[in-house]
Amino acid sequence: MSSLGNIVFKEIRELLTPATLLPIIIMAIIFMSMGNTIGGIEDEIEEPPIIGYIDYDNSNLSKIATNILDKSAKVIYNSTNKEEGIKTLEENDGVAFILIQKNFSNNIFKGNPGEIEIYWIMRGAGILDSISSSVVGLLLDEINNNISRDLIQENIEVNATTVLQPTFRNQTTHFKGKEITGMPPEDISGILSSQSTLIPIVMMMIIIMSGSMVISSMALEKENKTLETLLTLPVKRTSIVAGKIIASAFIGLILAVIYMLGLGYYLMGFQMTDSAGAAQASLYLEASDLLLIGLSVFVTLIAALSFCMLLGTLAKNYKSAQTLTFPVTMLTLIPMFITMFKDFDTLPLALKGILFGIPFSHPMMAPRALIFDDYLLVISGIVYVSIFAIVMILISVWIFKTDRLLTGSTNTNLKKLFRKK
Amino acid sequence: MAAVIVKNLVKSYGEIQAVKGISFNISKGEIFGLIGPNGAGKTTTLRVLSTLLQINSGSVKILDIDLAKKPEEIRKIISYLPEDAGAYKNLTGRKYLEFIANFFDSKENKKIITRGIKIADLGARIDDKVDTYSKGMKRRLLVGRALMTDPALAILDEPTSGLDVINAQEIRKIIKNISKGGTTVLLSSHNMLEVEFLCDRIALIADGVIIEEGIPKKLMEKYNASNIEEVFTEVVK
């Protein structure tokens, strides 16, 4: 083999290790599954939105509206009972119930915009949850434009403002048991996302920063050969594990506060405009809710650091510690993106299971859940994360008590079992 | 009275048996040396006695305390110096000794630190960061750390490993002195001449088994050898 080939071969052997390949393989699998989910969302966009309507006016102008709805949407209710219509839509994944009032065309002819009452049925507050309502919004724009065109073509004498804007929307949104008047789903999503953006980002930053600190700390103890000395000192193993977790949590919280100050001011710019609407729609967190969020953040931080401590016991040196932070980063990014795009309630069952199973997702879901009084999700999340943290700490302490921390030896009985099979 | 009693000690790593049922006793205040080539089982034995590794079978008693049953109690009376030990690089020598001393009796804290500083003998450099120390200085600090607590049993793995002649001699003197003060010492070494100078009794270990044990002088007489190196070669034959 030539000198060049010899060096290339050696470099490939050094670089192409399972530690290099595994993160990329996991990343590829995650992207593949995310691609499938997005594919499903594309199908959802292509399908016409499910709606219902009542046309009390039954005039030429109102028929322009109903014709567009019949053509571009899947109409599952077209009768005269509003309550029955809304109920039908709620039971059949409907998006909106549209009601055209009796004096719709008369108002337009008198120079006043014709009222279209819209009862939105909102299922989730994620970016992708409001796609169907956006499609209905576009249909309502089309109705407005077609009525304008008709008024011009028919030379109906009304003022210019009414010609340009012949309809006006009176909107009410039904979302998780709340009736929010005067707001379409897009506005509600906007308010909710501005209120719940800070926690996922801060959570992600704390977990990644303090988590990598714990893993690196363990790796450095091994690399600097200080671990053996530490383990022979008269100190309990639980104290070593707890000491490392508490110190990292403390530093993580300091970093988070600094980070939150900057990000908080940045996000405040967006929240100011929404605060009045949020209060009106009662989309805000009460003091007891904030306490629950704080508890959720705290137990999650402990769980994350306990998990990192466990990963840290596997680290052989500082370099391998860098690789071990990858699963933590991914487990933090996945729930952050999922909760940003979809609400927990509107996720497929498998994704719901995955999201609940990832302990870091709970404080990210908590603010939105608490706004809509979903205490079960938040409290069960806190209980689950606490159990997860305890299990991780117990496993870490157990590893500290065995030879595994220094020798990295695996269970020989398990090995033998595999060999026999 | 025996300070250390090791009976049929077995330690395996998976399917590899590193220590194959060794037994030895160390008297109080004695310097006992484990001598053998690389991979003979010296470090494994020392790591077991310092509570770092669990015993597969056999028993170890230090000052009558069962190591397998009460490792926490053992840690209070021993001190272990690994062959390639390190110290926290961002601490000064003094802060490092203070950090270690804090795990022991708080009333004795100042006394322990003063003793550690005296043994390390680093002068004004004790207040410099460990990161700036030479290999010899670092080793002296670690020896100071290991011996400052006045342990009942000091377990020293290659205590002069990688040191120049002068530093090595200094450390040997320190070990001799603490032994005179009543501390029992168990050490391992490749350096047969060092062992001959330091140890009251030695055990020759090869392939996880003790193949000979005794007072260096008597072993030399027994094998008609002029030094321990020759004894070892003779025994291994």
C-alpha cells in the first residue's frame, strides 16, 4: 500500500467509529419519520375543509357565498339549526360553521357590509393545526371578492367602501371547552405561541448547557484521573451524584436567567400587542398555573441532569462526552419542534406516546395545557418525570457502586446468554 | 496484629481472571510490597483493597473491618494513590488539599492541610494552579494528599512512577517516615531496587498468583541472589 493510501486507511479507521455513525443514523431516522408526518400534513392540506352552513338570507348574493362553499369545501351540514350544525361539525372533525344572516343582502344594498357569522372549531394551537381554518379563511376572502365583482357588474349603487368590502366577519372560536368571541383561530394560535415560546427555548438551552456540563464533568474526572481518588474518599456515592447534579443545575439556572432576560425582552415586543386580546379571551396563566410550570421545569431539569449523569458514566474522555451530548440535544429539540407545530391533542397516538415519553417535553407542553385547564396532562407529566429522575439517579448511584464506572465492563451473564443463543 | 488480611482473593474482568485466589497478611506499621510484571494483578489487588473494585470471591479485612460488607468504613481509614492519578487542574495545590481535607474530620482540618503542605514540600508554588506544575511537583502534591490524613493503611500504586531520581528519593523517605509513625503501607512497584530499599516484606506476583512471599533479605539468601530482581527471575523460572 502507498504512503498516501496507508494514511487514508488509518484516518478512515480512526474517524469511522460507531460513535461517529450512530448520531447520523439516528438523525436520518428522525428526519425520515418527520418527513412522513409532514407528508401526512400535506394530504391534510389537499383535502377540502369540512364545514357546515345556514343561509337564512337565501338571496342572489348569499348564493354566491354558498356556491363557493359547496364547490371548494366538504359541506356536511346545510340546514337551519345553528346548535345542531355546530354539534355535527364538532363530532365530524369540522373546521367552521358559517351562518349568513337574513338581512345579509339588504344590508349590502343599503351600503352596510353583510354579516357572516363564523363559528370556528379549533382543535390545536400549533402552526400546522390552523391550516384548515386558513383554507376556510381564503374561501371567505373569495366570497368577499366575488360579491364585490357582482356588485360592480350589476351596477348596484352602493358606496365604494361597501363595494370593496361587502362582507364583515363576526367570529367566535370554540377551543377546548372555551368560547372565544371576536377571534379567529390564527389570532388565538398567535397569542398562545407568543405565551409559550419562551419556556421551550429556555428549557432547551438549560438542558443542553447544564446537561453537557454534567457529562463533561464525568468525562474530565476520568480523563484527568481524579475519579479514582474521589471514589476512595469517605464520601457517599449518592453525595457524589447529587453534588454533580446540583452544581450543574445551579449553573444551568444562572445561565437560563441570563438567557431569559435577553429573550424575554425580545419576546415582549410581540406580546404587548396581544396582551389585551389574551386577557379578553381569558388566555392567560394564573398564579397556581405558574407554580405548576415552575415545578414541571424543576423536575425536568433534575431528570435531564440525572439522565446526563448516566450518560456521563459511559464517557471515556472529553471527546466521547461531546458525542454523548447528542442524544440529549435531540431529545430536547424533538419536543420543542413538535409542540411548536402541533398541539398534543391533535397528534397521532404514536406521536403522543413518544412526546409524553420524552421527559423534556412536559414543561414545553405545560403552559398551553394549563391555559385550557388540562391539569391531568401537566400533573401526570410531573409525576412521570419525577419517577424518571428517581430511576436515573438510582441507576447512576448503582453504577457508581459497581466496577462499571472504572472498568466499563458489561454483564457477563448477559454476554453468555447471547453467546448461547 | 495484622492490619490487613487477604484470603483467597479472586477478581475477574468478564472472563479474564486478573487475581486468582491470592492470600497475604500485613502487620501494623509494616511496608508491604507487591512486585510483578505488567498485567500480573498488582493494580487490581490494590484497587480491590481501596474499595474501587468489587470482590468476586475471597475476603479482605482491614483493621478487622470486612471490606465487602463495610466499604464506607474502610474509606475512612485508608488512602489510595493510583499510579497515574491527577489533581483538579483549576485548583491551586493548597485548594486541592483543602478540598480533600473537607471529607475528613472537620476539627482536624487545619492540621491535615498543614501536614499535606509539609509532605508536598512545594514552597510558594503550593498557591499556584495544579495546571502549572511539573510531573514531579504534581506527584509530590498527590503523595501529600494521600498521606496527610494519617491513614491507617496507605495504598500506593507505583508511588515514584515517572519521577526523576531526586524526587523519587524524596518520596521514598516520606514513605519510610510515615511507616515509622505507625501507618501501614501497601505498595506496588516495577522497581525492584526501590522495593528492596523500602519494604519490610514483599510478595512476588505473576499472572494473578503470589509465587513467593517474605522478607527481602531472606528471599535473597534463599535464592542465593544479590538483589530482588534476581530473586524474581529465579522464582519465575
